[in-house]
Amino acid sequence: MQNKLKKNKKNKKKITLMELFCLVIILGTFLAMGIISLSDFVSKTRDDLEYQEENLAIIAAKKYLKKHNDLQPSVLGETRNLKVKDLYNSNYLKDKYNNACLDNSYVRIYKYSDSEYTYTPYIYCDGEEKSHYEIIPMPIVEIRFLKANDKEIKNTKVTLKDKFELLISGGINSDGQYLDIDSYSYEVSSRLENEQFIVNYNSSEINVNYDDEVEVTKSIYDYVTDIRVKEVKIDVSVKNVAGGKKDYTILFKIV
């Protein structure tokens, strides 16, 4: 009888330890979930606050320039920076604006059409140093090849009788607005087997009068007529009104 009682006591002790172990695991899991949730909440709150600071600065800059037309960029592609501190001191920002974000922050304005501007905020808070790098939207360049009947060539088998098509656009800024093109140029070079490239044609800089898209379609034979040519290279350079520049090169074999 005493042996049975001892066994029961031992079993009870083992069950109690197992339950305690499970409880620790469960509590640890909930704690980990709580830490992750708290971290996500803090991150989202920080993002929301940053967005609020940026949005307030943009609204203030628009109101400020509405009353100070002489400070607006006047030429297409021109940029101006408005200090957030100046907007605050001129009472264009609400009193609740974070004072820790005043010293180094600014709003960058550039004119991308006759009557339209974009506003890009650069907000630096709590002693964060001003960045010397600004994100400037880049132009977009595409090149595709066409047969004489304008059917697109899907493989890399290109002949001198085929055509190339340049599709150029000014790019898109952070507000989702399409930018105009300032200028572009392209150069066509070719080479024989085991020889250096020679320039067959250089367009020089072509002003676009601020169109947002340009399409150039040319026959390769317009520039390269030597049937011994093995490779052709096309170099394209584009600038948009925001100051963004894109260089693009494509090299292809002639069959």
C-alpha cells in the first residue's frame, strides 16, 4: 500500500512538472507574439508620423508659394528648395508640427510643365543629418527590333534590313506624374569580326520641346550598309526636365 502511495506521489509530481513546462512554452509564445505586435505597432506609428510631417510640409509649401509667386520656379526643369523652418516661422505650419524636424528639413519644388509643379519633402528629425543625395526621377528608355512589316522580332536574329525602335519617356515622379523630356541623343556604331567599333551615326543632342514621350523608328541599313558587319551597338542618352539623365546601350549581332 505504501509503495502505491509513493508511486502516485511521484506520478503527480511528474504531471505537475510537465504542466509547468507546457505553461512556460505557452507563455513564451504569447510573449513573443506580443513583442512582434508591439514592434509592428511602433513601426507603423513611426511611418504614420513621418507621412504626417511630410504631408504638412507639402501643404504649407503650396500655400506659401501661392502668396509668393516670385519664389516659384519660372523655367521648365528649374528647382527651388523651401526650408521647413521658414514655413514654420511664417506661420504656414501648425503649432503642433514636430520642432525636432525643423532645422534640416526642406521641400524641393520643380516645374515640369507650363503651369504644374511637383513637391518632394525631405524631412530630417532629431538631429538627423541632411542627406546630400536627392532621389531624382530617371527617364525610361526601351529598344525593340521590327521586321520590315513592323512585326516585332522576339529572338535575337537581327539583319541589316530590320528596323530598331527607340521608345523614350521622361519617367514618373514620386507623385505619379509623367515628366517631360528635355533632350535626347543616340549613336549607332558597328564593327567587323575581331575589329573595333566605328561610329556610323551620331544624332547630337535633340531638343524635344518638352514632350513626355518620343518614338524613333529607323532601318538599321540607314546607318550600317556593310554586309560584313557582325555587331551593331546603339547608345542612347536622355535627360528629363527634373534633371534626371539615363544612358542606355544595347549590343546585338547581325545574322
